[in-house]
Amino acid sequence: ENISVQIPEEVMEMMKPFRPSESNYRNVTKRLELDMNMGLDPAHRDKACVKMFPSYVSKVPSGKEKGQFMALDLGGTNYRILLVTLKGNNAPPEIIESTYAIPEIKMSGPGEALFDFIAETINDFLKSKKIPDKTISLGFTFSFPCNQKGLDVGILTRWTKGFSATNVEGKNVVELLGVALKKLNLKVSCKALVNDTVGTLASCSFEHPDCAIGLIVGTGSNACYIEDLSKVLTVDKTALMKNAKFIIINTEWGAFGENGTLEDIRTKYDRAMDKNSLHPGKQIFEKLISGMYLGEIVRLVLVELIEKKLLFKGNLPDAMRKPYSFLTKYMSDCERDPPHLHYSTEYMLRNELLVNTIDSLDCKIIRYCCEIVARRAAYLAGSAIAVLINKMNRPTVTIGVDGSLFRHHPSFAANMNAIIKQFKNPKCEFRLKLSEDGSGKGAAAIVAAHSF
Ligand code: ADP
């Protein structure tokens, strides 16, 4: 391995716990499969970490859908409102959108204020875009775990990522939105609650009819897949569309490991990061994989290297004292440098973290740590995808993927591909496809496909 050239022995030793063996990863696939099967079984669902929520989406858009819809995208870094016009015949939709920033205080304050804020932004959007005042159907991409009872009913089981607004957990978020819309007399009617993974699958299915998995590797991580209806006993069949044969299952795999099944993978750095996070003990698998957390894990490693005088001659830069100051984006920057040059790494260290004395070994070490943490994330996400591929057992599957980490990290996709190949059934072919617009095109197409 040329990446370890000149890396001091002590650094390699410290990073060893971040390099699980093939059999460790294989065990992860076995435990995940067991947990998923429990989630699908009404008798064992309580004990499952991975809840396998039915999405009540039982039709995959074909690209023939037509009409004008609104879409909301709430769940990560950006909150967006979109007006989506589907043209039918696989033509690209016309999309008008606005991005709004959700003030920190709305994310953690009373839930009612959060939904009032959403309604206000919708009002602003309709006015500023001069959208005629007539009833319009809305697809609500809401990327948090919801126990759905129907396409337009979903109980938030818990906030994740950066959200913690009060009085929303345990409630039907479609209803909360409806109440807020009504206060402003808006003629917008939420017809579908769409997880971002489901929107991604739907959007990808326009170009790839064999798309059967939707994957997100962004702020958080989650996946959905198409399951035979006969295997899903947790679904209320009266709330499904007629003649449904399958249903998309939102795995909510981010919660995997909350019962201790990932302790052989987790390191002391993972545990320290988790302990100081907004939702300690929760979303253990997600915390090993996704963009919100990887940079912080690397920061904790680097701080220890500095304490041990293995980095920056033992001088801890002030900027690096602050939690989450080492952005996951920096990991992409470091890996984008060619192995022997460190332009981006140096630039980042100098200009973002304000380190003034940097030598090339420092850069090498940082890159090495970033690579190992990102590779573990990709291997874990890939292992989990292999479980879904094998579960569906189709001859070919396209996996629609969205999320900035997957999109921008230079080796994430390749590492995922490699481990999927290793663990999938040799009879199943697959491909990972970057899929954009899940929460716009995808959500609108789901509303269209399910309106009858
Ligand atoms: P979301 O998942 O919230 O919809 P994104 O897909 O944009 O939004 O993901 C945001 C996450 O991606 C953030 O946690 C951020 O750290 C991470 N991220 C942003 N840019 C990059 C990048 N260039 N390389 C790796 N990670 C990135």
C-alpha cells in the first residue's frame, strides 16, 4: 500500500482500529440482515434497531407522469421549496425552486414554530413566484424516521442529525404541516410524505427502470429498497393503492448498532464523538458513515496525534479545538491531492485551520487518517447495500445514490463498488448511479403516480 509510505509506525498503530478485517465486515452484513428481518416481522419489530418502515409507495414512477406539484425538502443542510411540472414522456421536468435557511432556533425550539415557519416560507414562495391561488398537491420530503400508516400519514419516531424541535416526536408530521398551512389559508395539500431515499429511488427510476434501491450518503445515511408485499406484514393493506404488488421499504438503517452489535467496529474516537453529539447513543451506523460525523471523528484523531507530538510538532491550532471544525469536505480535499503533492491539504490547513507551520509529513499523515476513516465509511455503506442486493435477488439492480459525501468524495464510490462486489451474490449485477432531484422530481412523481 503506497499510502502508508513514510507514515510513522505509531500513527499506523493508532489507526488500526479503523481498519476492520474482511470478516468483521462480513459479520456486519449478517447482523444487519438479521436486524432487517426482525424489522419486517411484526412479532419482533420492537427489538429491531432497523425499523424497516413501509413507505406506502407501491408504484415506481415511469416518467409518464404529468402535472404540476409542489415539493418540500426538509431534512439536511438545505431547506427547499419547489414547484415541479412533470411533462410526461420522460422529458425532464420544469422546476422552480427556492432555498431557505432554517434558523437554528426553529430547529431546536417548539415544533409549532418550526411548522409555522415552513408555512410562511411556502406563502412567500407562492407569492414571490406568482403562483396562481388554486389547490395544489404537495410531496413532502422529510428525511427523518417516520412510522408511516399511509402515504400521507407519518409519525416522527425521533429527530436525527441537527434537529431537536419539541413536540414533534410521536406526532403525524403531515398533520402538523396541515395545521400550519391552514392558519395561513393556503390551498396546498400534502398528499405524500416521502423519505429522501424513496425520492431518490423514484427520481432514478425515470432513467433506470431497474432502479430498486435508493441510497443517501449526505448529512446522514439511509437506504430504501423494493420489497414484495407478501414479505411485509407490518403494512396496513387498506391504506395501499389497489393491486399493489410491492412496497418500498425505508430501512432507516442509520439506527443499526444501537443495541451494541457494532461495538467490534467502533473505536474510542467514534464513542467520544457520539457522547458529545446531539443524540448520543442513537444512529450508530449513520455516525460511522455520514458527512455530519466523519470530519469530527478525524478531528478527534488529529487532536490526539498532536497531543502525542506526532503532528504539527505538538502545537494544536486554535481552530481545531472546536468540535466539528474539521469539515468532512476537507477529507475530500485531502484525498483529491495526488499522493506525493499536497496542494489542497496545505491550502486547507493554512487558510481554514490557520496552521502556519506545515511540513509535508503532516500533510501525509492527515491524508492517511482521512483516507482510512472515509474508506471504513464506504465499506460499511457498501456492505449494507450488498445485504439489500442479496435480499432482493434480482438479476440486475440500479442503485440511485444522492448526498454530497458520495458525490464529492474522490474514492467513496470506488470503495463502495469494491466491497459490494465482494459481498453480493455473484448472480446479481448492480451499478451505483448518482441520482439528483429526489426531493423535487422524485417526490412530485410519487404524488402523481399515486393520485387516482
Ligand atoms: P443533505 O444530506 O443534508 O441533504 P448533502 O447531501 O449536501 O445534504 O450533505 C451534506 C453533508 O455532506 C455535510 O455533512 C457535509 O459535511 C458533507 N459534504 C459537503 N461537501 C462535501 C465534500 N466536498 N466532500 C465530502 N463531504 C461533503
